[in-house]
Amino acid sequence: MKGNGRSGVILVLLTFASSVQAETIAELARATDVVWMITAAALVFFMQAGFALLESGMSRAKNAINVVMKNYTDACVGSIVFWLVGFGLMFGSNPSGWYGIDHFLPHTLTSYDYAFILFQTMFAATAVTIASGAMAERTHFHAYLIGAIITTAIIYPVFGSWAWGSYFDGKGWLAKMGFIDFAGSTVVHSVGGWIALAGVIILGPRLGRFSSEGLKRGIPGHNLTLVALGGFILWLGWFGFNGGSTIKASVDIGLIVLNTHLAAAAGAVGAMLIIKLQRQAITVSMVINGSIAGLVSITAGCATMDPQFAIVTGLLAGFVVVTGSRLMESFAIDDVVDAVSVHAFAGVWGTLAAGLFKSGDLYNMEQVIVQLIGVAAAFAWAFPTALVMYWVIDKVIGLRADAIDEQRGLDFSEHDEVGYPEFQKDLLHSGKQI
């Protein structure tokens, strides 16, 4: 009896120790997940610096500060608005499949939930800042900010709820169909690109960009070194953008990040190849845009695609961005940084590629049809909604800067400062005091 009693005590102790160990391991795993999400969120946040440098470098010196201001305030205003409204619409309980109905002003949640909110906030900031570069050099700062607020509060989160919602209860209607968009080729990039297209259509081209006879005049950016640095920063940030979308410290991150890198490299190669085939000069800005298009295109399928198909996806994205840029020019649409080609067009291709090249289920036309539905839904929602938004802003407060201010530069007219005072002394004394 004594032996049996002793054995029972030992068994109870071992069971208790085992349960404590299991709980400790589970807590450690959860903590690791949180640390990875925070790290990834920081990398995605750093992409705002990449956008600021790239867009500023592709603009003229007289608008450098204005471009940086828009990118900086996107992150500031967008983060608050997404916490107030956007997160609830996108990730709140979604019984209808169309939009979230709760978790606005989210609070009293777990630490893991807060990490998830932070990560998704960085995605919202990325989506809204895509329009900044396209609309550069002729947009009123305050008018742009109003558009950014509406985008972060409504346009981006509503479509996001269709494809990714809900985090708490229910499921978006596109998600129910099996729509593949792991990290947002369509949810983030195509939506942002269609919003940018609406903005540049309402704005019209910059002064002198196209002649009355339809002649195209290039307006070069002031600092290609900044463009290159911005491209490298975006590339680095994308490792967190795609890798962090696991929302846990998973072994799957290895394939995701490798695919991300290969597609970016292939995008640059693809852009160079098609430019060479067209017998034109290979420009650094177009090659960098090719690599970013590769990053955009792989974002949908980076977790469900084998590496060789990541290269194919990125390579063709390079073709898409060069062809898309020429197409936009042919319609006299002035996109300063080719944001529509890079994000909307390459995002569409990448979303379709995720259906075509799904590992273990290649070329499944049923999946491709679902992808097409998602792509069409993104355009049908984001583009007309943004077109109406910018039209109303333009009619009510004015979207486009005055011609004299556009000629002088928005740094001076909008912010009373200039980016390069040593070289812009005449501007400082041309009628407006700073």
C-alpha cells in the first residue's frame, strides 16, 4: 500500500510538472510570435522611409519637402484613423462577409492582439501612401491628407474585410471563395494603385508634361541616388511585409522571404530585358521600379509558390511595369513615380500568378477564376470610390495647387520652406517670407 501511494504521488508530480512545462513552452511560443510580429511591423514601418526617399528623388527639388511631408503624415494620421475606425471595419466581427461591425477603438485585448493591430496598421499606412508619389508636384497638402484619411478609414479596410476579415468572428466573402492574397498584392497594392489612378485622373498632368499636340515631355527627378536608396529600403522592408504576414514565428518564413527576394531580383532583370528589346536606354528609375513590381507581384503567392515560379512571377512583373508605364503615357496620364504600373498592374498580375502557380495545384483554372473575381472586385470598389472622393475634394476645397504655386514649387507654397536653401536662394525672396 505504501509503495502504491508513493507511486501515485510521483505520478501526480510528474503530470503536474509536464503540464507546467507545456504551459511554459506555449507561453514562450506565443511570446516569440509577438516578438516576430513587432519586428516585422518595424520593417514595414521602415518602408515609409523608402517611399519618402524614392518619391522625393523622382520629384523635382522644389517639391522634395512636400513629398516627404505627405509620406510622414500618412504614417501619423493614418495610424490613428486606422485604430479608430479602419481596424474594426477590416477585422471586426464580420457575419455578413462585407465589413466588420465591432472592435472600433480596440482596447482591453491581449498582447498578441495588440501586436496584430500594430502590424496591420503598418499595412494600412503602406496602402495609403502609394497615391502620394503618383499625385506628386501638383496636389494641395491639406486636400491630399483628407483623401488619405478617407482611404485609411473606409476604402482600404472595406476591401480588406472582403479578402482577409475577420480576425474575431465571421469571414469575408472573397476569403470564403478561397481567394489567395497572402500579404496583399491586391488588398494593399492594387487597391492603393487604383486609388492613385483615380487621383491622377482628377488632377490632370503636371504643367508641361504633355504638349497640346500630345508630345510627351519627360520631367526628370532631382536625385536618383535617393531613388536607389529608397528602393533598397523598400526591398528590405518587404522581408517583414511578407514574412510577417505569417503572424507567427513559423518555419514557413524561410520560403516566403526567399521567394520575396528572388521575385524582386527577377523584376529588375525583367525590366532591363524588355527595355533592351525596345532598344531604349536602361534607366535606374525603371530598373528599381521593376524590382518593386517584382516585390508587389510575389506578395500574393509568396507562401504558396515554389521558388522557380517566384522568379517567373517577378520577371513578368518587370515586363508589366515597363509596358504599363508606356500605356499610361499613351493616355496622357501623368504618374510621377509610375505607382499605378508598379502597384496596380503588377498587383493584378501577382494575384493571378498566385492562382496559376499554387504549389501542388498548378494552373487550376477554378482558382484563377476566383483570383480574377478578387482582382475585379478590388478595381470595382477602389477606383470609382476614390474617383468620387477626389472629385468631391476638388470641388469643395480644391485638389490641385494653383499654376503659380506649381511653377514655384509646393515646398515653398505649401510649407514655407525649401529642401535645398543653398541652391534656392532666389526662391526665398520671390514674394513670400519664410
